Amino acid sequence: MSKDSNGPSGNAMATAIQVAPLKYGQMVAAGLIILALTLDGLDLLLLGIVAPLVIADLGITREVFAPALAAAVLGLAIGSSVGGWLGDRFGSKKILVSSIVFFGFMTIISAFVTSIDTLMVARLISGLAFGAATPNGLALGSEWLPRRSHPMFSAVASICTPLGGLIGAGLTLVLIPYGGWRVCFLVSGILTLVAALVMAWRIPNSPAYLLRKGRQGQALRVWQKVMGADASVVFEDQSGGVAAPEKPKRRLFTAPLLRMNVGAPIGFFSIAFVTYSFLSWTPVMLTMTGFTMSEAVRGSIAYNMLALIAPLGGGLLISRYGSRAVLIGISGATMVVLIGLATLMETAPLDPSTSLVWVILGGFGLVGGLAGVVTAAMYAILTNGWPVETRASGMGFGFMMGRIGRFTAILTSGRLLGLSDHSVLPIFITSLIALLFVIVAALVINRHVPARASRDVGMLPVATN
């Protein structure tokens, strides 16, 4: 039986996953991974939600508090890359669960800090674990799920962070009356640790990883437990024994992966820049151009809600038309909306009519939804684009660039808005340039999720070659 870069008997194992009905164990694993990434978002965004209370409790200014918020983002960038590298060497499940345990403990520790310096260190260390969880969760899910499920899995994963933020906001409303911001961190950390125990128990290791490590017996038992006893034939070689382990044929930074390694980080950096420029500064952009604070908050809500909902539809688009077409088409549509929205905001009177207000607020919501679909497409590419033995490292590299894009957007967008008292053109122009780079990245990447028609006639995604 042939062996490919997926590991011993990889072709047969991959084929078995593609043709078999989705099993209960696969759905449980995918659901727990989504839970892990949602908890990641909850713990990550919790500090920003309770920021006013923390500032008042510690007796500090907003300027002094800002590095504590930025520390987690810096940790995310480092943790994504290092965590992906560790996942390929020690197993995505092990690093995923360890990361969840780690940031659960650090979230609990954050509940007891008494100085901003201690909080900043705790958030930096937490960020390392936050960053490691995402690439390993997606890598593990992609190895267990059939390709037909990858676009939707990636789309759901792409909204886990804002979903976690919404849950965190609801959690704070319930808990703050009983103990302030500290009890929010305490409860969040405890819930995370409980979830980690369930994940360690219920999420199975990837057989592909176990086979690469020469643990054939364990791989066979895991496969039989999840896929059924009949699936054991995929591990047998032509002589009837279990296939011997084979060393991975590829590393991350090699010529066959050059276009993927260049295009994916550029695309992820660029769309993260656009997303967080608007996610962080929408209320400021609206108030500086004459909108009331109430209207600005509505604009932010519209942006966030569509950014949360639209990627689910984006998963269907990616499955039907492929990631390249979705990236190019939706990025182009976002550019058109940005141009129209900037024109309206620059020419709007100081006291705009109610209808114009709702059109502009709806425009911000549309930008959030379209950017969310582009982000979902990038998640799908990251999930499918690298061979299995370097998948976590590749995704970690891509996510690292996305975190850097987020960090860059938060820092530079404020400066761009400071160039004028009333004009939003600088931030809109830089966002348009970033979207052009997303389109360039889509053309550079050569390992896209294929359109459904390609799969229907038996073609494999380029990402699995």
C-alpha cells in the first residue's frame, strides 16, 4: 500500500476519512476544539471588557493600562509560531490541551494581581498559550474531519474569538455584582481548566501523528474507536501487517511550499490589519465625523454582529466556489463598500438625516461581514494548505503574521486618525491597500481549497498534494 506525506498508508487513511459518513467521535472532537478556541477568545478579550474596573481598582491611567492589553497580543504572535512548531513535534492534542491548562491557570492568577506590572507579565505569558492553542486545534480538527467539512469547520473557528468575547461580556454582567472584575477572571479560569480535563479525555490523538512516531498499535486503537473496527484495514500493508513508520518527507520552508509560505502570511496579515482597524476604531471614526456616541456604538455593534454571523455563510461559499474565488471576489466587494462608505462619510453634513445615518451604520456592518468572510477563507487555506506533518507549524506561522497585523492595526490606525480632526480617508486608504494585498496573496497561494465541482469529479485539493 502506498505511503505519502500524510504518513504510512496515508492515501488509504485519507480516502477512508473522505468517503466514510461523519462519525460521532469526529463531531465530538471538532466540537471540543471549537469550545477550546471559544474559551481562548473569552480569556483573551476578558481584560478589555473589564478594563474600566481594572483601571479604577489599580489606580492607574489608561495610558499605563494599555501595555497590559498589548502584552497579550505580543504573546499571541510568539505563541502561534512556537506552539505550531511544538505541535508538529509533540502532537497537536498534547500542545492544545497543555495550552488550555496554561492559560486557564494564568487567567486565575490574573484575578489576584495587585499591580499593573504583574498583570502585564501574566497577560504576556497567557498570550503565549493563547497563540499556541489556535494552530494546534485547527491542525487536529483538519486531520480528523473530511475535506468536505473543512470549510465550515474553518468558518466556525474564525468566529470563535468574537464569540468568546460576547460570552465574556455576558459573563461579566452576571458576575460583576458578586465580586467585581476579579471574580470574572476566577470563574473564567476555572471553566477553562474544567474544559481542559474534558478535552484531554475526549479529544483523540491524530492517527497520522501517531504513525509518524511509530506508535502503530495506539494509532490503530484510536482509529477503531473513532471510525469503527472495519477501518483498521487502512493501516495494513500488502503483507497483512501494520505499515512501518515513515519519516516526514517535507519541512515547512522548502521550495514546494514557497508560494504557500509567502502568500498565506501576507493574506492573513492584511485581512487582520483591516479587521482590527475597524474593530478597534469604529466608534472613534464615527464620532469624529459628527455622529453621536449612541450612533457610534450602534455602528460598532453592527460591525461585530455581522462579523460574527457572515463567516458561517462564507463557509458555504468556500465549499461551493473554492477559497481563491471567495478571497478575490469578497475582497473586491469589500473595497467597493469601503469606497462608497468613505465617500458618504466625507460628504455627509454635520447633522446627517436619519436615513443617511442608518445607511452609514449599515455600511460598517457590511464591512464587518465581508471582512469576516475573507478571514474565514484565510482560515480554510491555513487549515488545508500545508502537508499534515508541518500543518501546525505552517498555521502557527500564518497566525503569527495575523497577530502582527492585528498589533500593527491597533497602533497605526490611531496615528492615521490623528492626521485629521474630521477625515477618515487615511484609515480607509490603508485598508484598501491591505485588501489589494489580500487579492495578491490569493493569486500567489497555490494550495487553495478547491471548488465543489472539482471535488465532485474526484480531484483532490491542491493542499493535500
